[in-house]
Amino acid sequence: MNIYYDIESPAWKEAGQAASDFGIKNHGILNPRKVYWNLPTGALYEEAVFRGEGRVAHQGPLVVLTGKHTGRSAADKYIVREQKTEEHVWWGEYNRPYNPENFSALLSRMQAFFQGRDVFVQDLFAGADPDNSLPIRVITERAFSSLFVRTMFLKPRTQEALKKHVPEFTIICAPSFQANPLVDMTRSETFIIANFSARLALIGGSMYGGEMKKTIFTVLNFLLPLEGVMSMHCSANVGPDGDTALFFGLSGTGKTTLSADPKRRLIGDDEHGWNDNGIFNVEDGCYAKVIRLSASAEPQIYACTRRFGTIIENVVMDPLTRRLDLNDDRITENTRAVYPLEYIDNSVPEKMAGHPKNVIFLTCDASGVMPPIARLNPEQALYHFISGYTSKLAGTEMGLGIEPEITFSTCFGAPFMVHHPHDYAELLRSKIVRHGVDCWLVNTGWTGGPFGVGKRISIQHTRTLLNNVLEGKLRKAKFRKDPIFGFDVPEACEGVPADILDPSNTWGDREEYFRKYDALAARFIENFKLFQDEVPRSLAEAGPKRWTR
């Protein structure tokens, strides 16, 4: 029941002025109360506040609490199993099959759910390169959700373009609509289900904005590789000489922070494609973790949390002064800010750049044994890309505790990868070999001991190492061969203490260090058994060897 049934909302009179000729009846949504088409940021602010979905904080960001879901619900994600997907999808933990008949029944109930309700629609694009730009539509019951996707994705530039917009993929998102697990055959009341034949995804039971963002990324991870385009969970920036760099990594490893470099221009912070033209951003916005964000260490991102047009998720705010406390984690560790890419002063307006010179894999090693940086040959690069070793940090997904959880997330984004990891790896191989790309493994985790004993590697040291990579200085360094992983580790780097480059020097007990390192190698070897039957032998042999005294 709509509690505002007899009250005109702030954007009531403008609701249909930016409507597409391709109406929502084409999605089976009939008899809505009011359809709010493609509202701009200011109008969506007003609607969200009017409906009690958010509050305006000091200096202008919109603060939203997303309820029990403060992270992605990865265990509730499904793909409809039918002829189009049967041969292409890597079925398993993250790509759970869903019955087409159950999807149709659930869709019918969601369509009925919107009858008599206000509906928000945003017509957008995913992909900055016109050669690989996907027209999308997001239909939702919440003004906040509509503002989220409008901030995240690329917008049609003219009124005429909005009028003629026809989506090639649509999301229907209803946070207050819940599945019946006994009827719908879902794990819980929450669901995220993609149907590639119908070009449609359904999201229910969660208000967390990241579900919509990652659903579109999952869609592109299915579609782009079929066109020979590499889809990547990475950030990207470009230097003054046009040298592009990619930063692969899971949430919390530093993708957003390290790519927002004042000396370089930001292409994007999370999702990109790599086609024959070069690198292009999938999105138009950034989705950054802001817990304990520092104005000194991350000034550009920090400034975005004080701006109108930024959405702040699950950050504690003083109700009287409306000031944010970015250090308070009582709601979640996974506090977030969603802001337009243009808020970063040195961002690339076109969101595109040439082929990269460097590819960096970011790992957050909670065991404290990995070196802060290592150079990889192509086979090692693919091994680490498929392995995707890191540590999940608290709050990013539902159910994570306080301590980091060691994990292997293939392609540094397993929950969003649809094809077999080897398919993405072969695409990456062709790109890095063709364009002569240097590959590096950078540890942003712990040193001097595991979590709870050692300390997190200084972001200043990590930035210095990366600057030496991106400026070409580290290529000239003297390297040593790592005794377990076989990659090359620099013996010295300008601006970084030499003992930090060899983590065994930072442990009090060198023997204990190598025991822990060997244990990590064993986990790598065991994890790679999942893939070794479907990858070349040379790739399987590019991993670590067990430690021998």
C-alpha cells in the first residue's frame, strides 16, 4: 500500500516528461500509480527524502541505510538455465542454475506487485566505448535505487535519445518484494536472478545498491567475451604520456584508492572492458568503501563524501549536526559512497584510453608472507589471475566476521564471472602478449606476521612501489627469484626500505615465516586443482612449489 496515495510528491508534475516511447508495459508492468521517468539527481534527492528513504547530510550527500543487507548476498544469486546459457555458463557456487518456469512465475508476481505503486525508471548505458555500449533499463520502487543507478551508469545525452531508448537488458528491482523459498525454490527471501534469453534480471529482498551494479557487471561478463572483449573487475588510470595501467582486485584490496592517483588521470575504479581500441569504463560513477577514510591519505575520495550528488550507504550520521562519522563501523564495515566519476578532478571525461603498459594484481595477504611487489611472466600472470588469491574483508559480503577470510576468487571477481575462468584467462593472455604488457603482483595486506600480529603494509610504501612501476624505474631493478612462488622480487626500490621488500626480514622467526609461506603455497596448489584439467600444463606449473629446507 502506498502511504502517499493522496499526496503529490515533489516530482509529480515532471514524472513523465523524459519518458521513453518503449514503455514499461513492454515489461509486463501494468496499471502503476505513477511512473517517474529518468528523473535527474535533484528530483531524486527530493523524492528519496519525501519517501523517508534517506536524509541529507552536512554539505549535501544523501545518507541511506540499506537495512539488514549491508553487503552483497552472493549466496542468493542465480542464472536461469536454458539453451542460451547451457553451454557457456560455468555452473557452480556463484552461478547457481534456476528453473525457467520458476523464473516466469516469480516475474508474474513481481509485475503484479507494481500495480498501484509508484515506479521509478532509469534508461542508461553500460560501456563508454560506443562499439561495446549496452542500452539498459532499471525499474524500481525506490527513488534511492533509481538515483544509485543513475549515478553509476552512463546517461543518454539528449531528450530525443531518452525518447528513443530501447533497452537490451533490464533490471526489475523491488527491495520490499520477497520470495517464498518453498514456492520459488530460492535459498531465502532475497534473490538476484539473471535470465539471458529474456534479457532480464530480477532483484528482490535487498535494498543494497551494489546488487544492481554487480548484476550489470555479471551481464557484461557473459556478453562481452562472446564478442572477443575482455571484461575485467579492475580499476584503470592513465599517465601523462598515455600509459594506461589496470588494477585487478577484490573489494578492500585498494583498487579505488590506488587508482585515484593525483599524478595520473582516472579512467574508472571498478569495472572495465578491453577491446581492440583499448580500455573503456563500464560505468559513469564510483562505488568506494569509506570506512576510516582519511582526508590526508585519500583526499579526492574523502572530498566526494562531502558533496551533493554523492550517496552515502550505511555511514553513521549525527542526527542533529548531520555530520558523518566515517570511523564508526557500528552499522557495517562495508560503508560506501557512490559518486560521479567527474567528481575526481583528474578523471578522464571520455572514460576510455589506449592499451595498458602495466597490469597489476592486488592481493590482500592476511597471512603476512607475500612480498609487497613481484614481477610476473605471462604464465605466472595467468596463474595468479585464475587463482585470484586475497582476503575478504569484513562487511563486503553478508556473513563475514571481523577477521579477514583467506579466499581464492577466480579472475579477482568470481561472484560475477559467468564463463569458465580459462575463457577469461585466454582472452587476457592474447591481450598482454599482443601488446607487450608487464604484469605485477602487489600485496596490500600484512607484513611482519599475520593479521593480529603483523601490521598492514603502509599505503605510502605501496604507492611508492607503484610509482616506480608506472614510471618504468622498477624494470631496471635487480631482482631475486622467490624460493616458493618463482616470481621476481626487486632487491631495492627507491623510497622503500629494503627489508620490507623481503617479508622474511620483517618476521621475528624466519623459520616460522617459511612454514607459513609453505602453508599458503599448499593452499594455492590445492585450489588450482579445480582448474588444472582445463588449462595448459605450462600454466598449472607456473604456480608455487612446496618449501624444502
